[in-house]
Amino acid sequence: MVFTIEEINRNNELLPNTTLGYKILDSCGTPSQGLKGALTLLNAQDETVANYACAEFPSVPVIVGDGGSSQSVVVARMVAPFSVSMISYFSSCNCLSDKREFPTFFRTIPSDSVQIKALVKLVRHFKWNWVGVVAQDNDYGRFGMMAFIEEIAKFQTCVAFIEFISPVGTAERLPEVMETIKKSSAKVVIVFCAERFTAGLLKELTLNNITDIQLIASEAWVTSVQLWTAETVKLLSGTIGFGIRRVEIPGLKEFLLNVHPSKTPHNPFVEELWQDVFGCSVKISKETLASNKSSSSLKPCTGSESLGAINTAYSDVSELRGSYNVYKAVYAVAHALHNLQLCEDGKGPFANKTCGSKSNILPWQLLYYIKQVKFLNNFGEEISFDKNGDPVASYDLINWQKGENGTVRFVQVGFYDTALPVGKAPVSVCSKSCLAGTRKAAKTNQPICCFDCVPCAEGTISNQTDSIECFTCPFEQWSNGQRDQCIPKDIEFLSFNDSMGITFLAVSLFGAFMSGSVAAVFLYFKNTPIVRANNSELSFLLLISLILCFLCSVAFIGQPSPWSCMVRHTVFGISFVLCISCILSKTLVVLMAFKATLPGSDVMKWFGHKQQRSIVFLCTLIQAIICVIWLVTSPPLPSKNVKYQSAKIILECDVGSTVAFCFVFGYIGFLAGACLFLAFMARALPDKFNEAKFITFSMLIFFAVWVTFIPAYVSTPGKYTVAVEIFAILASSFGLLSCIFAPKCYIILLKPEENTKKHLMCK
């Protein structure tokens, strides 16, 4: 229960922002102690303190327990008037299904009336018509035997004897039971007792050398490994009976082995466990001495004892049956509380469509939600309660077999499920059929009929039951969640409908608009000194190239096609070379203009307008030739990439020739480097005459963006690779636009008094 509560408290989906608490009291297997514990819980008292003041309302809305039917009968009668729900994990007496007497009682173990029907079917299956019964003298045993006699009377099967073992005077009754078994010719004996009473019966049977009988076990002891000893091996081998469904709860074994007195001081259960397992005393208090005289003879524990170092029944989680019922009970409470918390005002189940109190849980309101609870747990089992508070009944048919090393093996040879159609139970199988989506895997050292059902791996399916292998899906398909069907893979690319694609489209159009606006400003003020001094022809050509740079990023958005793949890289390469070559030409003009001021220098005749156009044309032509060779020899084409995500097809443009791709980028880098070097050389020239420092700064931004782009481009998968490339294009374009033209626009539009020849010539 503690493990399950902690698991629920870690679950962010079930009861979020709500922490479950608990208090555990020991009923000691007696109705009186169970009643005392329930009163203590309801009245919010410490059981060690005498306090006779009664609370106005029950302090707890629900009780998980008790284990025994007799204890549950007493407690259920007491809590019913307070509408306190009680969910038992092991009280199977069919008497507790009476809702008139036990209106707030629920359980996660099936009623004995179902087990009795299963036992009768088992007896009839083997054609045993003469059987004896030994039952426990309490509600569990007496109501169970009443149901058995009523059911068996419908068929031609007779009961040879019925013997009851009482909790009081067991030692006197057992010899009488032995005499009855010896004298009877019945060789099949149904033992309907709890584990501790069965242990006494088995001891007497072995002492009397009665080993030639077939025992049929009730669910109370059908998997009790403690009963298997060297003396009882011959008697218990072949024992058969119905047990509660077994489940392996992940993480429970580690939780159990992590228990230690140092982690839970003053926990009497842990102290008792340490005393029983390690034969030492955690601490010897006055209360301990008073309750257990033998404690004084125990050695003190060292603190180094570890449950993981030894094998005990405590740490054996291979037969979690009663524990699984506790697991289901706690989850039923959690889901009921969760449904109560989800209630919306005006849609509630109570008077005037109100909801229950969410902060101060009222027992009668929680009772309503427990009755309605229905959910699938982590093991695929549906948890709910019928009108009698009982769960859907199912049992495993267990056979006791001797293992190779002498230990007992509880082999499941069938199951009984009331949810199945008539005639479907019990089923004698070693392993259940493997459903579609799984495959059969042979068990080591087991016959071919025994196998495990292994889920198909991702990308593989099985669409038939009992498949021996899973089949790989075609390249463009992937397995669904159930692994029983191949479905088309999700296709991923940077779409115009994608929020990221819309953002990039808007930014690129904005950049093109800004470049066009700057061109309009320059055109309007083309005769002003600042425009004329900065080589207006190259400025307009540079702005046109920037518009192309912004717009070329649009080609990277949308589903890749042959034309878009070829356009996106070639237009990008040519546009950026055109842009950089314009800047390079402007930088050369600035440098040469100042050299021309030296006496006798005629250098400017080599850098006139015709020469500037030639530089831009030749630089751009080289890139165009590289792109043409690329497109002719090995052009970029669409490709389907499943390297990064097997369940997705990433549509992307394969670059084709990696060498050509590197040449395109390398040539841009070469021109940008030359431009940066020349601009850096001209940075110290008079400010009013040149823009070298702005070009230097723009080139530094350009290099920073593209140097960062390379590792990001290589390491980013899918559509984010394209997003990184678009970001680099837009960032570098905005860097060039803002660094080179923002200062000029600032003077033209906001400082017109500085846009004069006199001001420009001041230095």
C-alpha cells in the first residue's frame, strides 16, 4: 500500500497537486483488534493514548482492509452508518456481497461464490464424485462450504465429510480430523482454510503418514511457499487450486529491499521484520519487553543487515496476488478521488447538480464515486465494482510442482474468468495465445507449448495471433502503437502552414520591403551629397541584391521539389556573391579614392564606373559558372531521410555534389574575407568620406553568423536544418542592410542639415 501511494503521488496525471496520506494499523487477524483500529482511524486518535472524546465527523473517508472476512464483517457493520467506504483486498466471504447489511463494503478479491463454482467445475472435470472438505471455522470457511454444498448438489457428486478447524482448540480438533480422513475412502480433499490453519493440518497429515491424497487448495493458501518443506514435499506435490490473478509490479522489489530501520525509525513492522529475518533486536524498549519476552535474549542489530543479501519470502515478488489486490484497491480510491476533483459546478451528481467537497472530502460523497469508479490500470485490467461491490472475478489455476533444486514451482495451467462466455473456463494452457502485435519467444528449457509473448519492435508488426516472427514495414510505412498494422510514416518538412514557416516568410518579406524602402529613399534623394558620395550606382545594385537575398529564403520553405531544390541553393549563392561583390567594389573605390589624392596619382582611372561594374560582373559570373556546373553534373534533388527518426520521413533537398556545394559556400567566404580585409585597411580614413568602418562591422556580423551556422547546420536534424539555414540568410542580410545603410538613412531622413557638401568636407 505504501509503495502504491508513493507511485500515485509521483503521477502528474492522476490527482495532480494532491498528495495522498495514510495511516496503517494492525488488526492482528482478530475482529476485536480490527474494530479497535477502525475506531482509532475514524476518531483521529492515537491508539496508544486513552481518549474517549468522539470526533464530530469521521477523520478518514475510506479504509483499505481488512484481510480476513470475519474482521471485515465486524468493521463493515460499524463504519456503514458513517458512510465510510471500506475496500478489502482479501475478504472473500460471499456474505459480504449483501448490500443491505454492508452498503459501504467493496473488495478487489472475488467473492467465494465464484471460487466455489470454479472448484466444482474442476471436480467435475476430473470426474471426482466423492470428495472430502476441511474448512476453517469462521465466516470464510462456513459461508464457503455452504455455497460449495449448494453448488455440488446440482451434480452427481457427493461430499464424503466436512470438518471444521476452529481458531480456538485447534490442537484438540486436528486428531479428530485425521481420524475422519483416515477412515474415509475419499482421496480428494478440499482445504478451505487460511495459511496458518493449513500449516497445522499439513503437519498432522505428515505425522500420520497420510500422503496418498489429492489436495485442492483455496485461494487463501494456494501460493503459500512457506508450507513447502522437506516434510510436506510428497504431500503437496501435485496440489491444485485457484489463485488470485498474479502480476509483477515494476519497482516493488527494489522498494521492499530498500526498507531499513534507519530509514523508518520507530516503525514496529520493520522492527518485527528485522527480528524475524535477522534474529536481532533493533531496539529493546520497555514496551517491546512487555509485549515480547524473548526480545531480551536477542542480540542487538549492527545496522549493516540488508534484505538484498538474503533470500526470504518477504523479498519474493514472483507470486504477487494479495499484494496486487492491495494495489488495485489503492488505485480505485485514487481514481474515485480524481473523478471527484474533476467535477464541474452545475454538472455534479448531488442535489441541485452540485459537486462534492474537494478540500474536505466527505465520506458519503466519496462513496458515490467509488461505486461509479471504472478504469484500466497499468496492466490492462479493468477495475470496477458491480452492484454488490464485487470486482470482475478471475482466477489462475495453479499446480504445485517440484523444481530441479527441490523448491516449489507454482505453475499456471489454466484460468477461470467470469467475463468469458460459458464453456471457456477453465483453460489448460502453458502459455496464453500471443495477440497480434506480439510474437512467440521460446522459454529456455521449456517445452514448445510454453512461450513468452514479446511485443514487436518499432517498425515491425504481426497481424495474426501466435505469430512466430514480426515483419518489417515497407520503407515509407511504420508500425502503429499496437504493432499490428503498418501505417504511412509522418512526413516532415518546413511548411508554409507551419508556425515556423509563417514566421520566416513574414521576416523575409519584411526584409525585402525594408531594402526596397531604402532604395526608394536613395532614389528620392539621389542628388544629395551623401548619396552621391557613396557611389549611388553600387548602392542601388547592393540594395537589389539584398532584396534577392531576403526573397531567396522563401525558396527554402515548402515541400521540396526538383525545381525548388535547384533554385534555393543557386539563387542563394548568386545573390550573396552579387551582394558581397558590390561591397567589395565599394571598398576598393574608397581605398583608391584616397590614394588618388596623392600628387601625380592617376589610380582612379582604373576604378571608374565601368571598372566597378566589371568587378561586380566578373565576381558574380564566376559563382554563376560554379552553379551551372553543379546543376549539370549533380544537382540538388529532393530526398527522403529516415536517418534521424525512423518513424518519420524527413523531406529535404540532398545537395547532390558535396564538392560543388562547398565551392559555392567557399567562394562566398573568400569574397567576404577579401572584403573584410580591405575594409579593415580603410577603417582609419576620414569618417565623412568613407563607410569602411561600417563595412568592416557588417562583414564581422556576416562571418559570425555563418561560422555559427556550420556546426548548427551539421548537428540539427529534420526541418530544423532548413530553419537554421534560413535564419543564417536572414540574419546576415539584416546585418548588411542595417550596418551599411542605416547610418545614411539616419542622416538623410533625420539629420538633413548634415547632408551637405560642406559638412562632408569638414575633415
